[in-house]
Amino acid sequence: MSDASAQPEVHHLAPPTGFIRKHVFSLDHKVIGLQYYGLALAAVFIGMVLSWLFRIHLGWATAAIPGLQLFSPNGAPGGLITPEYYLSLLTMHGTIMVFFVLTNAPFAGFGNYFLPIQIGAEDMAFPRFNMMSFWTTFAAFLVMMAAFFVHDGPPISGWTAYATLSSIGKDAGPGEAMGQNLWAVSIALFCIGQLLGSLNFIATTLDLRTKGMTLSRMPISTWAWFITACIGLLAFADLLPACILLILDRTAGTSFFNPAGMVVSDNLQPHSGGSPLLWQHLFWFFGHPEVYIAIIPAFGIVAHILPTFMRKPLLGGMRVLIGCLIAAGFLSYMVWGHHMFVSGMNPYSAILFSVPTLIITIPFTVSTLIFLGSIYGANLRFTSASLFSLGFISVFISGGISGFFLAQPSLDTYLHATYFVVAHFHFVMAVAAIFGIFAGTYFWMPKMIGRMMNEGLGKLHFWLTFIGVYCIFMPMHYLGLAGNVRRYSAFTDNYLIPLIPVHKFITIAALLTGAAQFIFFYNLIHTRWWGVQAPDNPWDATTLEWSTTSPPPFDNFGGRHLVVRQDPYEYSVEGAATDFIMQTATDTIAKH
Amino acid sequence: MGKVFCVALVIITLVSVYPIFAHTWWPPPTISTTGPNVDHQMDETLIGTGVLFISSQLILAGFVWAYSGAKKKIKFWPGGATPVVAFGIIIVGIEILSLTFVGSKAWAAMYMAPPDEHALHIDAQAEQFAFFFRYPGPDGVFGPIHPDKISDGNGNYFGLDPEHDVAARDDIVVGSLAIPVNTPILLTLHSKDMIHNFYVPELRLQQDMVPGLDIPMHFTATTIGKYEIVCTQLCGLGHYSMRAFMEVMSQPDYDTWLKQQSGD
């Protein structure tokens, strides 16, 4: 490596010495990145178990789950899930997965760890904000978990918490007393954490790039985190006040979301002047960009990993893909109304929201074509990371395709709130982002913990997961086509009863695919303590994170200030000594 | 490994699309005048997206097979990114334009066109976890709704006050929707507590019922029969059980039914 062009300097913060400063209230972006990742792991485990419980209930509505009554005597007497507890499980599954997994892991987790390293910085711009961001998020998680232990259980209003179910209070049903309060407080805290994090990501990217790290030389993953931070800054700044208004409606007698004349359980509600649609507008103004907050980092991670295992840069360099991500991020703020086609808003606005929603498929189609065109002529190397990256492309196509249906109000009028929607957002947002997280984990874990993950187990994990997610989510499209409504705790309608066998199949697939994730958990834990020592650059990759030790020292580069002289993905360059050129290499070689 | 990936992806793709081709799970036949437009739009979208889905998955599978492992010389897509970007924009652009033009007409016929001026006007009220329907009675006028009078306990689901409101005296309130076949219907949807939804898959229509809003919805049913009305908007613990029936009757049967209701 020929990058030690500057004098060694001391990190502007001294390395911590005590256990608390080093591992708990750490200011080091790498520790904070791992903390976010660890929190996401805990959250995904809980979210997965919740989905198992309600999937069992959907397949076998009268089956008792032994021991569940110990956890929730009211929600599951005798181990039998009540309709309200089914809704609680569903609400908590969605909330935990969207906020604490899909936002935390690919953006806050990997982003915190690798964004400063990829631009040659020694830390984030505001390390204390960074620590505060994580611990606020952690507090949000604890508040959310507390909802399991309050008297009437977690809220039942779904992760979208539509008013008026969420805004009236205990009259609305079980879980709508303290459980829903905790939900709103938790999400408000989460927003604060994300706002601090987004500010930090933006400031770091703009201000702390090392010499030679121009914007056009930034790796695509850093670009993706930067774009995501810009989206997040607007999105969470919208959800935070929405949650505050919800808390006020619930506790202070205001009427932001509650109209006059509501009668709940024969009680005339003391509200006037509010609109339930206001919550939907505020929520989806955040909610649609949130989809991109989950998926754009995953896109960046996959686009960062694929060149390494194709041994060639992306088609069109990075510019086309970056342009697509920026376009998608921009458009994501113009499409929130497509969640509300049948909400009762003016039907003319449906057309207005439908067109940009359909247009958003253009940047994503172009990105997919860029991925496919990049694979053309590659020397693909198959690792767990590259398999999950290729799998990402496939599941993203599958999820994106169904978007064409739901973007059209004339089809949404049939498919709205059916399992078709569940299939769509799970493929495009959840599964695709999770594949990005898995790819990132297998790719970067050697750098993060200094040990190589077991590739055999990783590949087994990929195959079981890849086939598993198709078995779970593809049949949900068919259920949606047959008009199967979502969020039903039992299927008692005549036309839904024949669909129960499909639900049983999905449940079995979900249990097996979930079980396969224990291979991943085992691999991660085994690697942490017993894995083979990782070299500095195990994948022959080019970007700055591979120019330092595994794991990196406290100040990331051991006092060196790197100078960047190359584009990020210089693979298979003719005339070069190796088939990859590090970003810090001084060689001047003809470009493609 | 590339070959395994390719074969697995081809199998996944073919198995995924088979039930669509075979119509294994499919929407029930439509019974409304506007439903065929929706079905036509669905078919168009299925064909367009089906081609995109199958071709892109198969190209991915084929490329992974062809370019796996071997230490061949790296090749680049002939022509670079520009034709790929242009191709993507043109293909999807055409798809979007055609879907929007045709689809907007289907949407407009259901939601933007005014109801027939002779449409039969029926009121619908949703509550946790039931639907109620109100017919104006012989005077053709609905009595006003008084929220403070709404009570499940005494069966006053619409909050009527027949003592003071003359128009309310002959209003007919029932728990299922009866309508004459081939007659334009204008429903006004209300909710007294949560957001509910009026969804009849056979009508290809879905509309939220929102507290504080009176939302009109119109349709014409073309086939006699009994159909389920289900709630699709999460409204509380009994959401799954919230349903009613819509009975489409011949005009004479409807007239008899209405007479029986007024007689009660």
C-alpha cells in the first residue's frame, strides 16, 4: 500500500480506556455501528418469532401454542391466540421490522461503521451526536418492548397506526390504552435518533472526505447512505410531529385526528374538528420514503459488493446508478397518496399520485438493467456475499413487478389491503433489504470483527433462504388475486375458507425459512469467537476499508491520512499488475 | 455454483407464474358494469409485467450461468450504459403510458363519473364490527343523523330522531344490503367510530368508510345473487369478523322485500 503520504497524527479524541467508554457509551463510530447491528439482530429475532406465532395462528386458528400463556396470560389464554393478540403480534412485528431492523441494520449499522472508513475519515463529524443517536434508538426499543408487559398488551392498530383506531384511546379496544401510548413515544424517540444520525451522515460525507476522495470517487455504498440520510432527514422530521400530535390526541384531549360525532362503544367522544386522513397524509409522507430508507442502502451495499465478485465495474460506472437512486429518493416524496387511493380523498388526486408512482419504476428498472448488463461478461466468484447480492436482484425484480399493479388506482380498488400488498412490500422492502443486510454481513464481517465467516454455512443459509422466501411470499400474490383481505385473524368468510390451505403452506415455509436463520446466527456467533483470522483484504477489493487492518484501529488507519488517487471499482484494468487497483494506489494506468 | 443458481432461478420463475397462467387462484367473476374494465386492466398489467418478470429473471439466470467462475477475459456490454438506460426508459415509459391512459378511464368510470341521476340512494353506516344500511322509505328522504342519539343498546345505529324529524319516521334500517339488479345504486358511506371499508370483491370496488366524512360510491350490479361485503380496514379486535351480505334481487323480488321491511 502506498498511501502513507501524511504524517501520523493523533485522533482528535483519545482512545477510550474504561469498559463503559469503550463498549457501552462509546464515541467510536465502529462500536456504534456494531451496536446498531446488534440491536437489529435482537430485533429481527423478536420480529421473526412474532411472525411465527401469528403465522401458526393463521394456518391453524384453533391450535394452542404451548407456553405462550406464560408470556401473555390475557393475549393467549391456554396458549390460544385471541383475535386482539393476533393484531398485537402483527403490529409489533411490522413496527419492529420496519424501524428497528430495516432502518437500523443497512443504514445506521453498516453506514456508521463503513461510511467514515470508506471516505478516509477517522470518525463521524459529531461523535457525541452519534452516541446519542444510538442510545436514543435503544431507549425507543426498550419503550416499544415495554408494550408487551403492560396490562392490556401491545397496540392493535398495525404498524401504520391509523387514526381513529390509534387516536381515541382505550375505548377503541385492547392495546389501545398504554400499549399505543408506548408505541407513539417509542416511534417519536426513534425519529429523534434517526434525525441525529442523518445529520451526522450528511455532515460527515460533505466535510470529512480525505484528500483525493472527490464525490465521484466515493464508493456507491457511501453514496447510498448519503442519499438515504437526505431522505431520512425529511421523512423523520415529518413522522416526529405526527407522533407528537397522536400523543396529544390520546392524552391531552386535542382533536388533530379525531372528528366530531364519533360514537365508540356507545360513548359519544368529546372531540371535534380533526381528520383521520391527516394521520394518513403525515404517516405516508414519511412511510413511502421509509421504503427507500430501507432499500437504498441495500442497493448501495449490493452495488458495492457485486463489482468485487464480478471483477469488473458496474455498467456505466456508478453515475447511472447514483442518478437512479437520487431520482427515486426525490420521487419518493411525491407518491405518498398511492397508499390512500380508497381512503376517501378526492378521486382526482388518485391520478396525480398514480403517475409519479409509475414513473418511479423507471429508475428502478434502469438500475436492474444496469445490474444485469454489469453481470454480462463478468468473472463471477461465488461467495455467500455474492450469492445474496445476486439473490437481491431476483427478489427486487419480483417485488418491483407487483408495484405496477398497486400503483394503479383502478387495480388498487380490488387489490388494496389484500395479501397482494403484503407480498409486494415484503419482497421489495423486507426481503430485498434483508438480502442486502446478509450480503453486507458476509462481505464486511471479516473487517468488522477480524474473522472470516464460514462460507459453507453461508451458502447453505443462502439457498434455504432464497427458496424459502419465494415459498412464503409468492403465494401471497395468489391470495391477493383471490381477494384475501390482510390483517384477519381468522378466515370465516365463505370465499376465504378455501384459501386456508395456502396459508398453511405459507406457515410451514415461514417456519422452515425462519429455522434456517439459526444457521446464520450460529455462523455469526461461531465466527466472532472461533473464526479464522481475516486478512486485511480477503476479497481483493479496492475501497478504503480494505486499506486498513481487520478490524481497523481506533482511528481507522493507524494515524495515516490516506490520499485517494483512483476511482472506487478499478477491476481487471488492462496493464495492471493485479486484477484490482486500490483507491490509494499511485499507479497511473489507462482507464477503461 | 452459477449453474445451480441458474437452474434454481428458472424453476422458481416458472413455478411462480404457473398459477397465474392456470388461474388457480383468481378473482371471482365480476358482477358490476364497471368490473370488466378493471379485469381488462388487470389482464393488460399481468401480460406486461409477466413479460418483464419472466425475461428479467431468465436473463439474470442465463448471465449467472454464462459468466460464472471461468477465468475468461472480462467483457463489457456493447455500446455501454446509454442504450441500456434508453431501453429501460422507453420500455417502461410505454408500459406506464398505456396503463395510465386505459387505467384512468377505468378509475374514472367508478370514482369520478357522477352517479346516475335516478340512482337508488342507500345509506351505509359502519361500526365495530358490523355494517348497517338505511333506505329512505316512501318519502324518499333520509332523516338527519344525530350522533348523540346513536346507540347499539337500543338499535339506533344511525342516530335517528323520529320524534322530531318527520323524514326519519319511515327510514328503514337493516343489517344487510338488498338491491335490485341492473339498477344504478348510490351508497353514501359513514362510520361512527373507526375507519372501516366497504369491499365486495365481485363489484371490484373498495372504499374506506371514514368517521366525519360522507363518502359517495356508486355502482350497478348485473347478476342476481348473494355476495359478501367485508371490511378491509383494520378496525379493532373483531375486524376479521366484520361482514354483511349484499343481495342482488330481481326488481319484483326487491319490491316485495322493501314492502316487507316497511311493514315491520
